[in-house]
Amino acid sequence: MFQSELARFKVKGNQVIPSFAQPEDDVVPLVIDLFKEGRKLSEINEDVKTLSKVYDYKLVKGLSTVMSRLCEFTGGNGYPLELRRFLFSKGPVLDRDRKEEILREASRKFKVEDPLEYLYSDMKDEMKVSHAPRVSPEEIVSMYNLSLLQTILFKAFRMKVYMSSRWKEVIRLSKSLGLMYYAYVEPPSVEFIGPMTLLKLTERYGRNLALLIPEIVKAGDWKIEAEVVLGKKRRIFNLKVESSPLIKYVKEGVRDEGKKETFDSTVEESFYREFRAVAKDWEIVREPGFLVVDDGSGRVMIPDFLAKKGNFSVYIEVVGFWTKEYLEEKIYKLRNVKEKVLVLIDEDLSTERIDSDDVIKFRKKIDVTKVYQWLNRKMPKPSLTELKLDGDYIRLMDMARKSGVQIKDVRSVVEKMEDYVVLKTFAVKKRILEGMSNEDFSGKDVSYVKAKYGDFAEEALEFLGYKIRYKDLFNAVISR
């Protein structure tokens, strides 16, 4: 992405048309030739100024910006700051011989051939090109055009994207960047809320939106329709751009100044890890799939997590940047989703306030305890009379977890069932215990009985009056 003043476009009615560069433009190879190994940045900048007098300044500056991202720059050898301190400490020297003597001393001390050459080598303009990759006019133009598109969309009010593929990658990245969006099934598309809707954090959000553009371009067949705010009067113009050989994904290795500004996705990772540690009676699933909003709009929701306990489940969505209007519409749409959804919002990513029973606020880190309490509060109270046992025996803990109740509640119900006997942690059918009572297990190993009857066997033996004596950690003998 470029600085906003380098955006090149034409306005036709209510349409804004980006002025994309062409590989045939005369200035393209001239800018590429400026970046040769060993050249100082100050020399390159002077040549850029010269070319700008002949060609479009914004085009020349934009192309040179792309080239500078591709190149590697280094300062001179030695220690420029220490070198300056050493020379300046000698004071003003008017005698030529004395001056030469000091320079020779500096040369030996700092191991540089010409101290004056390295005196300011750590200054940006004095840095030299240490590596200049070979790029064709087609490559540099496609990179320039991608950056130009990012720059214009930085002023977007809304942006709608159509693609032939890579939906999963785009949605995942947009979530990690904290972007506000609506997804549609038919036709397959995603509508993004632009940075110009925010009251604060506009620049940060705009940079995050710009970081999404290369992922869209990777799809090969794509189309972007946007409403862009331009000019001092902040008029809204329509932008339409489709996939083209002139706009390609920026190759790996190109430095992107905006990469450090991405949304902190560790918020979700930390929540997932802590939820599993705190809410052990709940199961949590990452990226559970999409939910259809049943209101005729064709929209879908793509939550981040699914929390399950027994037959009850709740989808959880972590929202990055947000506005009150965006959240209110999202909450309204949730009423048309059959499943229960909880929304978690970061208060630091908006200046507005919102209150809803289906929204939990956080700052930097999600309070797992609040989420856990909300889930337990929303979970419907099960009817214990509906509990049904299948099989010859069942572990009480498994039944409680499946039904979403406590173990003591399951025990109280099963104890009233005539065909089951409740042991310490198991419920076993009476006929099984009656069959076991007709056998003599004295002197036999517990593992033998478990293999024959099941995991409940040890508790059943104690219920029948046997004693268990462990010979070691793994072997136990049965006795009366």
C-alpha cells in the first residue's frame, strides 16, 4: 500500500477508475534501472526527482516505492556513530598534515579505508543497495497495481468481494485481522464494512483491510465492488475492479510495511486453551462451520467456536473491530438463526457502547469465567424423568455429562429404577449381579473378572462381599 497522496485514479460520474500502470509505460524500465547494487539511496532519490519532472510524479514515486521494498539496503562497514564521536573529539583541525594523521588513526582504529566515506553511512540517505532482485516490467507493474488498489480501498465505506475459490482462506484471514463482514451463500460473496465507517482506529482498520487484498487476488478469478470516500467533501464513489493480468499477488519475500499491524489472533487461541482448562464439563470445537441466517437475505454466519454439553450447544463468535450499527444488525440477524450464538467483543476496538444479553465484552483478553457462567445460565434445565439407561451397565459420570446434569441427580433417578443397582460409580442391571452371585471368584485375579464382565466388575465384587487384595500396581487377587 502507498501513502494516500500517491493514489492515481480518474473520476467519471459517480465512478472512480484506478489509473493502473502498464508494462509498456516508458518509465517502468527506467525506474527499475535506478536500483543497482552499490548505489546510495540519496542518489536514487535524486534520479526519482528528475524522472518525476518528465513523467507522472505519482507513478514514478509509486514504482520506486515498490522497488525499494524489493531491494535490501545496508549502511557502511564500521561504526559511524563512534567514528563521528572520535573525529569530532579532535576539534576543528586546520593543518592539512594533522588532518591526514587523524584520518589515518581513525582508519586503523575503525578498520575502514576511507573514514570520511563512512562518517554518515548509518543515515538513511547514505545507505546503499546491497541486493537488487531481477524483476521484469510485468512483475513490477502487477505489484504496483496491487498496492494502488490497496491504497484506494483504504478509503472504502463498503467492499463486496466475489471469488471463484479460496473462500476459507479469505474468511480465516479476515477474522484474524478483525474485519467486519457479512457472508452470503448465493451468489457466493463477502461484504466487508470499510474503515470509513469507524470513528477511531480508521488507519489501523484500513491497513488490515489492505492486507486482505493479496489473499483475494490469489483466487485468480475475482471481482471487487466498493463504495469509496474521496475528496475534501468526502463524496462516495463506486469502484469496480475485476481479475486482470495487470494485478497479481505480491511475491513472497517482498517486505510489507503493514504486516506488523495485523489483528492479534492469540485472543482466540488463548480463549480456546483457557476454556478447555476451566470449563471441563463442556466440549469446545474450533471452526465448526457456517450457520444459515433464515431471513431470506442469503447470509451465513461463520462462528469461531462451538461449545457443547450434553444435547445443548452454543456457537461463539469473537468480533474484532465493530460499530454499534454493525453489532445491532448482527444481533438482530441472530434471532433468525436456529442455533444459540454468543458474541464476544473487544471494547478497545470501538468507541461506542452496546448492551445485549447475547454479548460479552472484554479488553485484550476474554474472561473465560464470564463465558462459562453465561453458558451455564443459558443451558436449559433437563427433565430427570426423561433419563434413560441403555445396556447392562453404565458409568454415572458419562450419563451426567451426556444429560448435562450432576452425578448426584443421575444417582437419585437410577436408584428408583427397579431393574438397576447403583454401585459407587456405575449402575448395573440386577440380573447381571444375580448371575455373578452364583459364581465363586475366590482366588481369581480381578483382571479376569473385568475381562469377562466389564469395567464395573471390581465395584460389583465389593458389593457381593468380596475383598480385593493388590499384589502390585497391576495385579489384584479376590478373596472372601
